[in-house]
Amino acid sequence: MKYLITGANGMLASALCPILTERGNEVISTDINAPEMNALDVRDSEGVMSFFRKNRPEVVMHLAAATDMDMCQKNPEDTYAINARGVRNVACACKEVSAEMVYVSTGAVFDGKKDGPYIESDRTNPLNIYGETKLAGEHFLQDILKKHYIFRAGWIIGGFEKDIKFVGKTLELLRTRKELNMVSDRFGSPTCVEDFSRNMLKIVEAGLYGLYHLVNKGGCSRYDMAKKIVNFLGRDDIKITPIRNIDYPSVTPRARTEIMTNHKLQEAGMDDMVSWEKALHNYLEKLKSKKLLDRVMLGDGVA
Ligand SMILES: NC(=O)c1ccc[n+]([C@@H]2O[C@H](COP(=O)([O-])OP(=O)(O)OC[C@H]3O[C@@H](n4cnc5c(N)ncnc54)[C@H](OP(=O)(O)O)[C@@H]3O)[C@@H](O)[C@H]2O)c1
């Protein structure tokens, strides 16, 4: 199959693209700021349309997005242009060339008021600009293109050198600090990029269009994740202190819980996602074997 990826220089694509290639697919990688890839800004509707007409992909994996939640909160117009109108531009171009479209959305579409994990049919009510614009993207896609897939991911784990999210940031902090405060009363579903990519492709290859939650099993707080990381590192000298969300300074309102379950996949007997603990452990093992944990395991650099 001929796949086109937007946002191909990002964390998720770093796992997805090699898997697509290893399965013998043709992959056209595009991103906004990556010199080694085709330049494609999803805000540019004419540019997107002409690129699609020229390259005629069969399946488009739309990963491009503004993902820094605080930046999104401070720049709502540009965030809407990327995360919502960008989806519209890509969906219209998919329609023009008869391509299927895959869109990755988020648990930030929920308000966190539910007791228990969210399933696909639960009411959405985002609390921040990122969640609002990603949800608007879902709606554009559902309105424009029949043959679509929407996969809601949780807190992304992975990316190795491109890891700009929680695990990467925590490891970076632990290079120089022995004490960290971590929020313990806000919850989400970690989502490993490899597990996510493989299971997403399974559904796409089976042609099962629709909206899915796709996260590792279980849920946790940032405090829980940080404790697991420190245990893995074997660093008894590091102190992780639980703090309340309300005491964590941020411009972005966040839901108390974004924990999701893969309800539709469970119903179909297709939920092969492992627990978040296993997913995190597997990722840390891979970082270790790539020698990316050496300094932090030794405590080298800690004052
Ligand atoms: N990360 C998470 O925790 C998380 C959770 C749930 C869902 N998701 C969704 O999963 C998808 C992939 O996320 P990710 O974690 O791989 O994020 P990422 O690492 O931030 O990758 C997104 C990529 O999109 C690019 N991009 C930004 N604006 C663009 C534009 N106007 N046109 C084309 N490309 C543009 C970014 O380039 P620059 O870096 O140069 O801006 C980046 O390379 C996104 O749709 C995201 O919303 C992410």
C-alpha cells in the first residue's frame, strides 16, 4: 500500500514509519520543519491538495499536530488552524484522491468528571484548547470522509531521542536533580508508540473503519509513572514527592482523569494492548540497551 504520513518527524511517527516500511509498504513522509522529509504544512489547503494529487496516496496517516498543551493554550488561533482546519484540509485532499484517512486524537476530549474509565461512546467536553481543537478535528473528519479511522491515544511513551513527553522530560530532570515533585491526583492512560502503531495498523489493514480508544491497559498518575522510572533506574537516592494538581503551576486546565479503555476492541476480542507498567518497562529496557540511560542510572551530573 502507498501510505502518506503527516507529522512524520514526530514521536509517534518514529515508531510507525519503520513498522510500515518493514511490512513492505511505500511510505511518503511529510512534516513542516524536517529538511530530510517532504515539506508539507497542513494549514496550507492548496499545498496539501496539490501534494496529494501529485502523490496519490492510498492511506493517509494524519499525525501532524500542535501537541505542546501550554503553547496551544497560549495560541488558540494557530492551534485551531493546525489541529482542526489542518484535519479538514487533509480530509478534503483524501476525498479528492479517494484515500482512506487515519487520525490520531486524544483523551483530552473528556472533562474528567466520569467515575471510571472513558469508553468511545462517552460524552466529550474538552477543558483546554488542545482538547477542543483535536475534537473539532474529529468532527471535520467524520463530516467530510466516510472511510476514516479515529484512534484516541493517551499519554504517549516512546520516541527515544525524540522523546519530548513525560518519560523523556523526567529522565532529563533526573540527570541533575535528586528530588522531584509529581502530581498524584490526576490520571491518564499511558500509550506506548510501538504498541499503538502495531494495533492501529491491525485495525486499518482489516478495514474496520470507526472511532477507537487505543491505550495501554490500566491507568496511573504522573507520580506513579515517576516512581516506576526511579525503581527501574535503581536509584534509591532519588525522592519523588506527590503533589496536588492544584499546586502544579500551568496555564492549561487539565481533566482530573483521562483514563480510557479500549472498549470497542475488547468487544471485538481484538484488544492486544499490554499494561502500562509493562509498556513503560519495555521502553526503559530499550533506552537502556541503546545506552540512553547510562548517565542517569549512574547519577552522573547530580549536584
Ligand atoms: N504526545 C501525546 O501525548 C499525544 C497524546 C494523544 C494524541 N496525540 C496525537 O498523536 C499525534 C502524533 O503526536 P506526537 O506525539 O507524535 O507529536 P509530535 O512529536 O509533536 O509530532 C507532531 C509533528 O507534527 C508537526 N507539525 C506541527 N505543525 C504542523 C503543520 N502545520 N504541518 C505539518 N506538520 C506539523 C510537528 O513539527 P514541529 O515539532 O516542528 O512543530 C511534529 O513533527 C498528534 O495528532 C497528537 O495530537 C499525542
